[in-house]
Amino acid sequence: MKILVTGAAGFVASHLIEYLNKFKSNYEIIGIDNFSYGYRERLVGLNLDFLEADIKNIDQLEINNIDAVIHTAAIAPLPENEVNPVLSYEQNLLNTVKMADFISKVGCKKFIFLSTGALYENDLNFPSKERDHIYTSLVYPTTKMCAEHALRAYSETYGISSYALRLFNMYGPRQDFFRKQPPLIGYLLKCLFNNEIPQLYSDGEQSRDYVYINDLAEIVIELLSNKYNKKTLTALNIGSGVSTSVNEIINYLGLIHGIKIDVQRNPSDLFWQKYPQLFTRKNPLNKNIIKKEVNKYSLADISKVTELTGIKCDTEMYQGLKKCYDYAKEYFEKCN
Ligand SMILES: NC(=O)c1ccc[n+]([C@@H]2O[C@H](COP(=O)([O-])OP(=O)(O)OC[C@H]3O[C@@H](n4cnc5c(N)ncnc54)[C@H](O)[C@@H]3O)[C@@H](O)[C@H]2O)c1
């Protein structure tokens, strides 16, 4: 089986490729990345044919006989989508349409699209259940919602089996430590190993649904099998069905490291202050939206994916965090 993975040097895709190498050694993988957010070091040791390219030019690349696409390339950080919404729609929506068009031209029948649980940002009833029409506010989830709609239409018209995986908060080794606004666990580990006091923007009691990266990889491998062949788009929540607070995560990391982690708390509406252009424009970003996003609760209804695949994302948070910690320790020891 030949699989094209976009965003190969990203956090999620590099794990998916590693997992595919390990458990499906007969799978041939082609990876594409333009390193806009990815890191070359994530590709070390992976077995793949790698193309450094922008997927906006997918039509110009010599790629044939693909059996499946795993499309992960996107602009993922929320504030960066707000700062440049036009680019965000180009990258997250238009490039997804380009990928769908490309695969129908090369005769590929399976498309796994990494969507997001951020679609449920305005939900008030939990756990959040898959449905087609969802009310979004921020640019990032809106681009993903639009991409899902486009992909559904395309899949039904051209007979493609598409799966939109609505990922809740993924975590695992190799998560980004350094981007302007890293994901929480990457950020806490970076602070821990560099003796910095983490700057947090809430009381830490808000909780989210976290999923260990290998649990996602198991589901992706399963969905690549021929038995998942419905010629439409199937949206699946990828969550653990458990919500964990920021304070619980800090406590777990403190236990693993053997210290109490001190943090500095700041007002929630300052969370995106590293992006001043959002506030200096004539119509500035509504700060209440940032407060709401920071303090958002999330919990996935996971019955659909569990019934479909028989797989449950059930890695215990402490165990998953220990793996992240061990990776970060080795990483920062090498740097220092
Ligand atoms: N990590 C999470 O918790 C999470 C949660 C929900 C959804 N997602 C989705 O999963 C996907 C992967 O997330 P991630 O955390 O690995 O993000 P990431 O930023 O680590 O990976 C994305 C990769 O895509 C590459 N890329 C971006 N635009 C490209 C382009 N035009 N051409 C080629 N390569 C390009 C980047 O360089 C990067 O390596 C994204 O689509 C994201 O929206 C992630």
C-alpha cells in the first residue's frame, strides 16, 4: 500500500509515519512538508520518501499510484490563523480541496483528513457529539469546518472514502517546544528543563480532552484498511472521553520530576499578547473571545469511533506524560 502523508515533519504526522513503519512495514510512504512549522529532526530514523515541497503545488509533483492520503498539513496555532485569515483559508481549506482534486486525478480512493475538536468551541452540552452543522467563531475551526464540507461534497461526487478525524488535544513526545505559542505540555516541559517559571493565563481549573498520540495512530492504521470504504465523508471524534485540567497536568509533571512546579498566573485576555496586530487594528479582536477560548471545557463523545473501529483512546494521562517528560529530558540535556 502506498500512502501520501502531508505535513510529514509535523508532530502528528511524524508519529503516524513512525507507527506505520513499525506495524505495517510493507507500507510505502511518501511524505511532503515545506517546514513552515515542521522540524527536520522529526524525520530522522523514519522510513519514507521525502519531498520538500508546498502542497499548494501538489499538481506539479510527480506522485502516482497512491492508495491513501493522510492530510495533516495545516496552520494549526489558533492566534496565527487569526493574524492572517486569508493565508489560513488558503492553507487549511484551499489546499485540502487541492489534495482532494489531486487524489481523484491519480485514482486514489481513501482520504484521511485531520480536522479538529476545536469545531465544538461554542458547545454548551457535553460530551460533544459529531454533527454536520456546527457554529464556529475563530478562524481555525471555521477553516476546518469548511474543509470538511468541501471534502464531503467531493467524496460523494468522485467516490472517495474520506474520514475527518476531529482531534481533541493531542500530546506526546516531539510536541513543539519552541513555536511562538507552543501547546501546553510542550511549553511546560520547556520551562521545566530551562528553569523558567511557566506563564499561565487562567486559574488552571479549566479542563480539556487529551489524547496520547499512539492512540490516534492505531485508529489511523485501522481506517486505512479496505473495510472502511463508505463513499462519503465520515466525521469521527478522536478524544479519550476524559477531561483533564491544566492543574492536574502540572501536578502530574511535578510528580514525575519530583518537585512542586510554581507557575505565574496572568489574566486570560492577555493570552494572545504576543500577537499585538490583533489588537491594534481598527476593529480589534474581541478579548472576550480569548477569555472564552482559554477557559474552554472540552470532552469528546467517543462512541462513534469506538463502535466503528473497536478502538478506544485509553492511554492513561500519567503514563503518556511520562513518555513526553523522558523525551524532553533527553532533548534538553543534549541541547545544554
Ligand atoms: N496537535 C493537536 O493537538 C491537534 C488537534 C486538533 C487538530 N490537529 C490537526 O492535526 C494536523 C497536524 O497537527 P500537528 O500538531 O502535527 O501540527 P504541526 O504544525 O506540527 O504539523 C503540520 C505540518 O504541516 C506542514 N505544512 C503546513 N503547511 C504546509 C504546506 N502548505 N505544504 C507542506 N507542508 C505544510 C508544517 O511544516 C508542519 O510540519 C493539523 O491539520 C492540525 O490542524 C492537531
